[in-house]
Amino acid sequence: MIEIQGLTKAYERKPVLKDLNCTIEDNCIYGLVGANGAGKSTLLRIINGIFIPDSGSIKIDGNSVIDNESLKQKMVFVPDDLFFYQSYTLLDTAKYYEALYPKFDMSYFSKLAKTLKLDVNRKIHTLSKGMKRQCALICALATNADYMFFDETFDGVDPVIRSVLKKIIAKQMEEKGTTIIMTSHNLRELEDLCDNLGLLYQGGILFESDIDTLKTEMFKVQISLNEDFDKSTFNHLDVLSFKKQGSVATIIIKGDPEKSKQQLQKLKPLILDFLPLTLEEIFIYEMEVLGYEFNKMV
């Protein structure tokens, strides 16, 4: 488990993280979203002991990561700005990881490289941005670390390979009980992969929830009634958004879908359609309730 309390970090007196609190349970994929410059990379670097916070604490399995070599062997970090030794091939890089991580699985690494059609004997500096990202990810996955941190996970990776990598990452978590923390400025990139999502804004976690709860407790309804109506007609429901065009209204409702449907049917609607919401739409409506404009955050 990762426990973060009161975390604060500033650069040249400009705050990046401010009294941030967060708990990440084991054996899950946690997605951290936020605009560029929101502090996602800084947070991951602090968790991994690369940066020292100005105040606050971070505990992993109850221990501090600072100068904790045994704990760091259970953690692997793939940063946004990748680094490889200039003369190294992918195989050389894998051997380097193997020397650092006791549980590194070279056969699993070879299998992943073959799956992604990566030449292990080619020098990494000759590869494209997306291929370099793939190299870094498969080396990290082969460490079998308990905690994996991926910053801007799929940056530069084409959609087909991205889909393959998502399946590999999900399988890693399911089969090996790995805790994976991923960042992105693109919510859609993480929507179908993460168990939990947190929105980082102005130095803190503004909003977080597990995906299943978000997707089951909020829904969109299109409705038309036999008589004139407005938002007050639905005061008995938790309405997050109400927009009416002509005689048809589009309503975003939070609550139990089945109970809400029963209540709406009592109004004897001429039209009653329930429509799915994307995760991005859900975040937008949740942020509007809190008084924020979501599109400025991501």
C-alpha cells in the first residue's frame, strides 16, 4: 500500500504539490490524470525517492523509500523523459535491469520483445520515440517489481501497439498482483485500463474514485413529457445537469439507475431513453458540481 500524507513540494518558491493526500491500495492499476505541469511527474519522482519533498510523508508497505535499497528493488519507474545508454542495445538494457532487480525474468523479457517485434540486438538510440517507450516498458515489466510507475505511459506509441501494451499491463497486474501507477494528460488513454482514477489539480488530488462506481452510479437520460416541464420537475432525483431543447430534455442523473428509472416512469414520459456516459463525460459533470471547469484541468 502507498500512503501519502500532507505532501508539499515547491520549485523556486513556486508550489507544485500542496498538502497532497492519497492512498493507493495494493494489486490495482491507479491512473493519475491532469494537465501538463499539474505535478504528475514530480509526484512519481518523490514516491520513488528521486526528489525529496519539502514536507509530508510517503510510506510504501509502511516504510519510507528514502535511502531504502531493499524497498527500491520492489519498485520500478519509467519516466516521461526516457534515458538509455547511447551504445546499449535492448538486450544490453535488459541485462542492466537484471543486475539491479533480483526477480528480473529474462525469458519473459524475450517473450515481450518478440510479441512487440522488437529487435533486441538493435541499438536503442536508433529507434523511434514510440519504440523506445516500448523498450522501457518491457524492461520494467520483466523486473517483476511489486510497484511499477509509468509516466505518460503510452507517449508516442501508435494505437495498435498501445492496445497490446494495455493487455500486457493488465495481465501483469492480474497474474502477479502488481500495483501499477500510471499518469497521463489524456483521460481516454487510461479509461479502459485503470481500476481507480485520481485527478491532480493545483497541487492536490481534487477528485478520485474507482471506475466501476463511477460508471454505474451516473447516467444520461433523454426524456419528453406530455406537459411542459423544467428542472424542478426532477427535484426528487440527484440531477447534475439539465438541458432542454424543444420538448426533449437531456439529464445527467447520479444514483441507482433502476430506482431512478422507476421514478421517471411514474411521470408517464413520451420518450425515455437511457444512454451510456464516457468516463470523460462523468469527470466533466463531477467537476461542474464542484465548481471547476474540467477542460482546463486535463
